[in-house]
Amino acid sequence: MEIGVFLPIGNNGWLISRNAPQYKPSYELNKNIVLKAEAMGMEFALSMVKLHGFDGETEFWNHNLESFTMIATIAPSTTTIKLFASTAILTLPPALVARMAVTIDSCIPGRFGVNIVSGWQAAEYSQMGMWPGNEYFGYRYDYATEYVDVMRKLWEQGRIDYDGQYFQMDDCMMMPGPSQGSIPIVCAGQSPRGMEFASQLGDYNFCLGTGVNTPTAHKQNNLNLIEATQKTGRDVGTYVLFMVITGQTDDEAFAKWDHYQRGLDVEAAANVTGRAAEDLSGTGASSLQLQREDQTVTMNIGALIGSYENVARMLDEAAAIEGTKGIMMIFDDWDKGMDDFRDYVQPKMECRKERLMAAE
């Protein structure tokens, strides 16, 4: 079972709380997290792309680095870990992103991938005059399908003509190609149309965990993806995301959670919910989950909270769900949280024993 980290490219990570650690994103912070993840044997790190924050007293996600640039600067310092950068597909043409991806791949051959972000928050794009209108919510996966199709054809063929509904190209040239013929694609589809997109063009499907200490809640999502891939004959597995909050005891871990909840940035949380509710298409995994009015400080991302032993057990349960290829984690306190995971949680995970023994 692969494990990895979802990098804190936005300020304060994934906790919308004045009681959580307050920090701005930086190259050094993210580089140190990647190198720590690599040193403890994690297999991947993924960076989101976020272009407009949610304000509030914590200025949640008002401060962000750029995903491809950050990953490109970190890549030369790594030796084994896979790195994924994200593209907001309304902002950059696919031929340019394909070339950017090959450039990073040439630095870390076979260890770079692209996360496709179709877009769920109109404000990210309308601020730059790039939002095509709310009807885009209904055709975003058609647009994304052509986008990835263009990238894959360029990687495989080097130069193409293309006559699609959204993209037209005349002898478009993109050489040299990737070191291994193609570059892995991460998608994030949970709706039937999103699953179809992932099963056709993705290598991994990014899934948000849900609830508190419900590590198997993504089971139906995995079954839906398996059913979709049976039609395409492709191997596409799930990367499921969890917030991890640990302590020596359950009480210690839940005391942290309660402290964060008491500091909820109500304005920022309401802005997350309100902007997600603009998507009425029913096709957006992120927006559907974020539209819930009972916002937690983790934006309703699934949280695994408890003692080291219990968090290890829950991670094993999550890993055991058929179709799960990897678990992606975020931490409340990145420095101490990752150290505790390395020293006290990972050694107790049954799904990691074989990999850890091979690394010794």
C-alpha cells in the first residue's frame, strides 16, 4: 500500500481554525515535508492548485504558492519519491502543461505526475476573467477529457493535429517526450461522469475521505470506480485522503480536535460552503462534499483521530478496501505530526510492514 502527503501549498494547511497552527506556505516548508516523507519511506507527495482564498479572520487559503513551480524546485532534492503537481485546466493550455510536465520528468525520470483540476470554485477564475460561466459545471468533464487526450497524444506522438470541440491544433509540436512514454494522471471524479472520465484517462482517482474515524467510508466510491474500469479495461486505483490527528491516547488526540473545532473560522467556512453551492450540476466531488452546512475545520475531509495504535488500525482498514492504491495524508501539525507518524504509527501498520522490511 502506497502512502503519501498532500502538501500545504496554501496557508494553514487544511484546518479552518484560529486555534490551529497559523503559517504561510513556503518553499522551505514544503521541501522539508517532501524530504521527511521520502526519508520515512512514503511513496508520493501531491500539491494542489488554489488561486483564490476564502478570507475570514484566518485568511484561509488567501496565500498560495504555484504548484508546478514549487514541485519543479523541490524535485532535484529528491531521489525516490513520486511528485504530483496540479493544473487548473481553465488557466493553462494542455500543450503547455504537457511540456511543463516533460520538463520536470526530465529532472526526476518516471517520478512525476499531473493532477487534473477541472474547477469547482468560480471565483478562482472569474477574478482573472477566465470563468466561462456556471454552465461549465455541466460540461467540465467533457472539457477535461479533451484536455488530457491532447496531453497524452502529445506525449506519445510528439506532434499532432487536433480538431475537438474545445481544442483545435495545427501541427502542434511537443518534443522531446516523457522518459517512460507517458506521465501518470490523477483525477478526482466521484460522480458517474467523473468516474467515466477517470476510468478512461486517469491512472489514479483522488477521493476525499469522509466523517470522523470512518476509514472505510470510501468503499462505495471504490466499487463505482472498479465498475467503471471494467468497461475500459484500464487499471485505475484510488488515492484516498485523510486528516491524521494523533496522540499517545485517544483523549489526547480528541482534545486537539475539540480545540480546533472551538476555533472554527466561521466566515471562511461559510465562504467555502457558499462557493461550493454555486455548482448545481451534481458532477463535482469536491463541491458536493463542501456544500454541507455542518462544516468541520477540515472542510469535511475525513479525519482519523486517536492514539497511535488506533490510527494505525484505521489506516489499515482504509488500505484494505478493494481498489485502494494509496492513502494520502494531511496533518494538523506538520512537524510533530509527521514525526509521530514515522515513530509511532507507521511501524504499527500491517499494510506497511512489507515495504518497511524491504527498505531495511
